[in-house]
Amino acid sequence: MPLTQVTLNGSKRKASPVLDKPRKKTKDEEARFKDSKTEEEYSIVDRQFYPPEMVNERCSQYNNGEIERPIQTLIKAQEATEAERDFIDVSHAVIHWFKCDLRTYDNKALSLASKLAKSNGVPLICLHIISPQDYKAHMTSPVRVDFVLRTLEVLKEDLAKLDIPLHVETVEKRKAIPHRVLELCEKWGASHLFCNIEYEVDELRREATMTRQGLAKGIAVEAVHDTCVVAPGDLKSGSGNQYAVYSPWYRAWVAYIHQHPHVLDLHEAPAANPKASRQDFREIFESGIPEAPANKRPTDEEKKRFRTMWPPGEHEAHERLEKFLMEKVNKYKETRNFPAANSTAILSVHFASGTLSARTAVIRAREANSTRKLDGGNEGIKGWISEIAWRDFYKHVLVNWPYVCMNKPFKPEYTNIQWEYNEDLFQKWCQGQTGYPFIDAAMRQLNHMGYMHNRARMGVASFLAKDLLIDWRRGERYFMEHLIDGDFASNNGGWGFSASTGVDPQPYFRIFNPFLQSEKFDENGEYIRKWVPELANVKGKAIHDPYSRGAEREAKKNGYPTICVDHKTSRNRALARYKEGLGRDTA
């Protein structure tokens, strides 16, 4: 395949060169992993950083507890070192390592680091690492990298007002990050490093390793839960297992918060540093934010566009939250499914980058409600809180079923489905040229904004997996490489739902009709006309299917394509392919 990628404006440019040669499969890997040549060819499995796709039996070993989950690895490391870490005296500084928590308000690890520094009369130093290889391995989009770097500029200014330095540097090799972070601790004379836990597999294992490595250097590495309102592992079903269905999980989530109200306690912003910090760390204060790595650098036109569309930082996040709660939340239940309505909070970018905590959002929503019960009162507020909870749910799933982070679906048997890898159809989907107006509008919104309405996300995902029968993991990757709010757990969960391969999915035999979806969620065609200008002058219901409803001349004149596949034929093919792969007629 040619080394090209579609940019956010739909044009093509050369992809970044591979940084390291893919490693060869060992004999041990051959026993544990399936033949992934197809997956590797279509970039579903990135062998630069990861092994081939594992066999289904290995997924079962995770489920049966025969293989240690990464969260257990971290817990073991923390428990084994806790006593010795507690005895480490505070030295010359305390460090907070920012990752996906780019805020000063309600940041647990930052607050703990500040309190420890303040109580011992030493400065707090903050750190953020830019990793080109992490960006590539995690499929981070250029628009998200741009947003993160602009947010770091805001964060650096906010911290400077408190005389707190923020050091940002680029570490080329992702495996060198733990060593470099601990090296900086030693350089600044810090014996305590705080960070919030990230729940992806590599990150959990990294924090476990750093906990032990730090102790060997006399450094207490304190990784704490912060991202979720309720920490993964705190909710158990009646049988003592993690919930695999959202509805009972949500009831348990609400009940847990009601019974343990302290989980919504907000964490104080950091206290100011001693004034001497300005001189002591002058070099850090005077340093700037590095530019985006070459492999994730937007074009100049994209940068200009993103800066207009997506103002960075936690102040913007709080302003957007307050505006939503004042102006839109009361009608959220009735309007949230209509992309043209502009009725959602559009806070996902801030949750993903950590400029707004989920706790803060839930508390402010509760304060705007008529009751303190999270599942009561105003229907719009209650519904919005339940949407925030989905984010927790998918992170809980990621922790308990870590193989979803390893190119496997939650239901491993769904890898037996024979997927298509038609490049022409895939590119039509990517570029919004399928001939289905609602699908094309959604993909063009993504390519232009780095964002897509959630209802549209479900529609285009279902279309790729079931109408085109293209491996859903290609769509999952495309989303991550283009979304400004790309969050692995939520993105994976959403694709698993739409492709019927994930946790609590729609049944595989439920296949969205893209024309009916269009009529239901964009009845007057406002969304389509905005993003598909070729159809801007099409009147009435013809906007949903111009070639079959009398608008063929207008559509053809403006270059809008005919449908790339017939939905009825595709639906029957998908049903047959799913049944064949699963060996059964039920989901």
C-alpha cells in the first residue's frame, strides 16, 4: 500500500516514515498469536510497537484469570513497595507528571503533590512528555496533538502565575520515557513523583515498572485513580464480576456514588510556590512548548482552522460547561440525537485531554438539577449524567478485559467473521463519497472539524462494518487518527457497539438503514446541506436519497456520487457473513 494518509480536509499527504523496523515473530509468539498478515497490511496491527493479533484462547485466559491483568500488575507493585515508599522523606522538590489531565482544578495527583510540597516547604515542579512514538502507537490525531500543545501553553501560563514551573520536552523513543522521567526527578532533587493513572495496557505496565524502578532510586512514584468518577474495580455484580452490560452497571454506579459521596469531592488547585522558584527554575519558566512532532504536525491551514474551532484550556472547558447547563441541558433528552440541532455540550475534547474532570461535570450538573440524586429530577440533566457515565463504563471494560486494547474485540469469536478489505470502498467511506448523504455529511464533518456528532458516529460505524463489511478496526483507527476527542476506551466501545463485536452491543442482526437514519435524525436535511454542498439546493425529502427521489439531475450536475453499495443486498450479505463466522443465528 502507498504511504499516504487522508488529512482532516480530505486531501492526501505522505505518511510519516516508519521509525523502527518491525520485529520478527518469535516461536513463543507463534504459539500465542494468530497469523496477522492481513491485519498488518492494513495497519490494524502496528508491528513497530505491538505483537501480532492474539489467538482467541489467550483472550479466554485473561477472562479466566490465568493471565495477570495489567491493573493487577500495577496494584501488586504498589502494594509491594508501599511501606518503603511511605518512609521516603521529601527532598528538594515534588513533581507532578501531567498526562491526560491538563488542568489545575480538581486534579487529584496534582493536588496531592502540591499539598506534600507545601507542607514540607519545597517547590512543586510540573512535567509533560511529548512522545512521537506514543502518538503513533496510540493513533493520536494531528488535531488532538495540536489541541494538547495549545492547552499546554495555557497551562504553563496558569501555573506560572503561581510560580510553578512546567517543563515540557520531547522524548523520541517511548521506551525511554520512564528512564527520562526518573532522571529529571534526580536532576531536580525530587524524591516524590505524582501522576494520575491511565488505563491502557502499556501505560498500566509502565507505571508498575516505574513504581519499582523509582523505589530503587529512592523516589516514591505515586500513581493514583482520578480519570473515572468511580475507580475501575470498585463496582462488582452480584456474582463478584465486572459488569458487561451498561444498564445494571449504571444502576450500580449511581448507587455507589450515593453511598460513597466522597468520590465526588473536588480536589484543590495547587498552592503557590515559594517566590524563589522563579529564579531557581528560571530556565524552565523561560522555555517554550515544543512544536508538534513531524509525524503529527497539522498543515498551516489546519492549524488556523483548529484554533478558531477549538479554543484550548480548562477555562474554555468550564465556560462551555456552564453555557450548556444554562442554555441547553433542559432539552437535552429531546434534542441530543439530532446533529443539526447543536444541542450537545461538545465537551468530549475536554474530557479526553483532561481539561475538565468528569467529577466536576457531574457535580455541576447535579447542582443545576432539582435533586441531589443522579438518576432523578430533570430528564435532560439525568440523561446527560448517564452519558458521562458511559465514559467510566468503557474504561472499566478496558481494565477488566485488557485484550480490547490489543486489537481483539470484546467478543473474541467475532474475529472469525470474514471481513472485506476493499480499498476503493474504504476510501469512499473515509472521504464522504458513498452516495448516502447522511453518511457522507458525517464523514466530511469529521475530516473538516476533527469531530463528529455521536449519533452520526453510530451511523457511519454501522455502515462501514455492515453495509461495506469492512473490518471495523480500520474505522476505529481512522476515527482515532482524525478525532480531536479520540479516547481509546470510548472509541473502541463505540465501534464495538455499532459493529456488534463489543461489550453490550446492538445485536448483529440490527443493521441501520442509512436512508431511514437520515430521515429520522436529519428530517429537514440541515446537517446534510451543511456538509454536502453538492446537495444544498435539493428540496424536501429528496435530500436523503437524491438519485431515487427525483433530484438526480441536481446531484449529478454537482458531482455527487451514486450509492456505492445497495443497502438491501449488503444487509443480507452481512447477516450471512455474521452467521457463518459465529456459527449461530443469534447475537
